[in-house]
Amino acid sequence: MDVVTAIVKYNQQTLGRDKLCRTIQYGSRLSGYLLEKAGASKDLIQNAKNLDKHASTSRKIFRLGKSLDMYIGFVKASSISHDNVLRVLIMCRRMTYVVYYLIDHMTWAARVGLIKSDPKSWSKFQAKFWIIALVFSLLRNIYDLMNLLFAPKEKVDGEKAIQKSPAQKVMQRPDMVLDLVKNSADFLLPFNVLGIVQLNTGTSGLLGLISSIAGSLPIWYPDLKLKPS
């Protein structure tokens, strides 16, 4: 697949456009911070801030109806039969995101003036469910990691079991590593929204950018998508 075809295919997906907007959102936030530190003009810094804000609002449009997708995923996850712990973690994560995206729709409606309400209050309420969803996501990552590290030694044609180092075992699951990076980078962001942790715009921009890139890669390379999820 050539680069142009890959880009077209990526942009045809709603999730792809959402991740693109997220990358722009946090990239512009980091750029604004760096420009301010470099003593750039106020107009240039304000342009970066405006791009951050507008990209955030655009993402909320792409996510309209996302709560239904999460609910369908919740129902599908209930059929996982080979691992009860995995099933519970995925179902809890999915249901938390159902509520998260419903609140996201309200935040968007308040931000564009469809309802008379404070969008910042909705954002803070939404951040609480983001934290819960990330906890379930990280617990799933840790569970996968423990299963990988403590899996029985492999045998080849009845011969002596092959001893692999922890690093070799982890490298067998780039999908798990990528998801762990994404969730870890995201983890402090909702605490920042709530004011529990104080991150400057540069740090939040960098963490969000790392998470956005990690979340975009499975769309480019489907083999990197964590399954089941």
C-alpha cells in the first residue's frame, strides 16, 4: 500500500480523523508552550491556543454516537469465555466509556451553546469517568503483562524448554506495549483537568501527543491493535 492510499484510508475512518485532531490538539498545545518559552509573538502563541481549542471541539463532533459503539463493545465483551478476569476488565472499561461519551456529548452541546450550562463543569465531571476507564485499561495491561512474563516455558518438539528473558517476552506483544504507553501517557491528564495535579501546558501537550501517536499507530497498522478490547 503506497503512502497516499494509506492516508486516504486513514482519513476515511472516523476514528482516524479523531486521532488526527487529537494529535493536532496536543501538538498545538505543546507548540504554544514552546513558542511562549522562546519569546515568540503573542499572536503566534494565541494561534496555537486557538488551534488547541478548535481541535478539541472538532473531536467532540467526531465522537457523537461513540457511546453506542462502546455499548456494543460492552455486549460483545460479555461473550469472552476463555478468561473471566479479562472479560470483566474489558466490560467495566467499555461501560465506563459509555457514560464518559454521553457526558462528552453534553460538554460539546454546552460549549457550542446548544444548552445553557458550564462546559468546564461538564469537563470536570467527564474527567472522573476518564480516570476510572484508564484504571481499568491499565489493570488490563498489567494483567496481560503478568500473564506474558509468567507464562510456562515454551518447548520445541519435546526438547528442553526455551528460556526467554523478560524483554524478549515483552517484545512478542508490541500491541500490549503500545497500549500500555498510550494509557500511561494519558493517566495524569484527567487529574490535571480536575486540578488534582498541576501540569503546565508543555507537559500536558507532550503527554497527550505521545498518547495520540500511540493511539494512531494501530489504525495505520491493524496488527498493533490490542485484541480483544
